[in-house]
Amino acid sequence: MGKQRDTELLRKLERNQQFAQSPQIIKDWGSLTKQATHVSILKLGKKLNDSFRSELEEEHKREIELLVARYRILREQDEEDAKERINAAYSAQEHNFENKAAEIRLECEQEMQKLQFNLEEQIETTVAKKSEQFQANLEIKLKEQKQIIKKENQMEIDRIKREQLNKHKEALQLMKSENKSRMIDFLDIIRRSKNEQARVKDLHFKDKKEYMEHFHNSSNKIYEKINQTLAAQSKEFDKERKTHRNEIKELEAKLKSSQLENERAQQVCRCLEAERDSLRKYYKEFVLLTRPDLLHEQSDFVFPWNYATTKSSCLSAKSSCIIKN
């Protein structure tokens, strides 16, 4: 609208300028002064033309001022009308938008109720199925763990028995070898003593007194050496027996402690399972109250406690018990 009015005003101004420059006005005034001379006619025409042009310019200025004022008034009116129309359109759109939003809210609430009902049903079914599966898997895994623990205990007992038997066999072999070497030494000593006795008999057969003294001295030395060696052997045998008995007692105590620790580990596993069940109940109630959408999106997020966590906890407890031993 504003551009059209500006173009119309420009066209009017061009027409007025063309009318001011046209020679028709001079002809009209020349018809009135036919009796005058050509020079007077030209002078009068120039004067009239100048005066008429000044009047036309003043009129054009007035018209332009009036047109500008009217243009401003019309522009302000158009702006006010446009603002009113825009406000009316915005109000109508807001009203329509509020109505549509209310309808959409009602539809969303209905759909949310339906989804909540469906989610509750799905959650109940999935929880029941998963709980049954989890209990069955736990029972199977507990049986397997018990069998594995029994096998490990039996293997440890067999290994300890084998080690003890090997140690006893090695000790007996060492004792036999030592006894053989000592018997050989004793036989050598006896042979030497016999040789010495024969030599003494041959040398000192004439002098019986010297022979008897030498014989008694040599026999006493031999008996002293034999008694010393026997006493040392008896002491060593007693020490070895004591050490073997102490080792056997220590191994028995270790077996008892390992059995007690296995029982404690089983008790810890049971306590962890009970805590896990209670935590699952509380977590389920918390999720149903706060974020039911997570139950539909991520089933694993609702029940993060599975067999892997229980198995890792049981194995960690068992490893800690073994490390303590």
C-alpha cells in the first residue's frame, strides 16, 4: 500500500511539471492581446509565464506538503490497522493452539495410562520369568560350586597325603643310606680292631701284661666310639620324628582351617544372595515410583544383579580366604 501511494505522488508531480513547461498557456494569453505588437506580446507572455510558474510552484509545494501529511497519516493508520490485525491473528492462533494443546494433552494422558497399564503387566510377567530363571540358575550353579569345592578339597587332601608319603619315603631312604654307611664304618672299625688285636697278639705275645693293657685300651676306645655314634644317631632320629609329627599337625590344622573358610565363604554367598533379593525388591519399588519408562527401555537396567556379579563376589571371597591361608 505505501509503495503504490508513493508512485502515484511521483506521477502527479511529473504531470504538473509538464503542464508548467507546455506553451498552451502562452497561446491563450496571446489571443487576448492581438492588437499589441509582437514584442509586447512576447514580454507579456514572459511575465505571465514567470508569474504563472511561480504560482504553480507554490501550489505544487502546498500539494506536496498536503500529500506528505496525508501519506504520513495514512501510513500511521495502516500501521495501526496492521498491528490490530496481527494482534487479532495472534490471539486467534493462541486460542486455537490452546484448544489443540488441551486435546493433545488429553490424548497423551490416555495413551500414558494405557502404556503404564501395559508396562505394569509386562513388568510383572518379566519379573516372574526372570526370578524363576534366576532361581533355577542359582540352584544349578550352587550345586556345581559345591561339587567343585568337594573335588578341590579331595584333591588337596590327596596331594597332602602324597606329599607326606613322599617325604616319609625320602626320610626312610636317607635313614637307610645313612645306616648302611654307618654299618660299613662300624665293620671297618671292627676289622681294624681285629687286625690290631692280631698284630698286638703277634707282637706282644710274650709280654701278656702289656698285651692285656693295650687290648683293654683299644676295646674301650672302640666301645666309646660306638656308643657316641649310636647316641648321635638316636638324637637325630628323635629330631626327625618330632619334625615329621609337627609337619603332620600343621597340615591337619591347615585342612581344618580351609574347610572352615570354605563354609564361611558359602555363608557369605548366602548372605549376599539374601541382600541381593532384598535390594531387588526395594529397587523395583523405587523404579516403579520414579522412572517407569526405564523398565520398558532397558530391562537389564532394572535388575542389574545377575549371576555374574554373585559368582564374582563368591570367587573374590574364596580367593581372599585362600590368600589369608
